Amino acid sequence: MMLDKLALTLIIIGALIWGGVGLFQFDIIAWMFGGSAAVVSRVIYVLVALAGLYCISLFFRRNELVESHDRD
């Protein structure tokens, strides 16, 4: 459950980053860490991408999550 929340948090951060790029042509991660090719920037981009791939599993676990929440 904690991994789900972490992944969703990273996805939200990624969405805000892409929103900034789309609306303002400004990549805050690249700005903060010295460009989009900087190691730290690339690590953040990869973490967001991995979180997105992990969240695909939420589509297949929806019934499981609803059932476990109903039991509480």
C-alpha cells in the first residue's frame, strides 16, 4: 500500500512537470538540477517513468483494493 502511494505521488509530480513544460515551456527539474541531461534530472525522470509503469498494475488490482477496503 505504501508503494502505491509513493508511485502515485511520483506520477502526480511527473504530471505537474509535464504541465509546466506544456503550458510554459519550462522544465523545473532540468532548471533545478542543471539541465535535462544531468544525472540527477535523469534519475528523477526514470523514477517517474518506473512509477508510471508500476501504476499500470492498479488497473488489474482495482477489485482487490475495493474488496480489502470494504473489509476495514
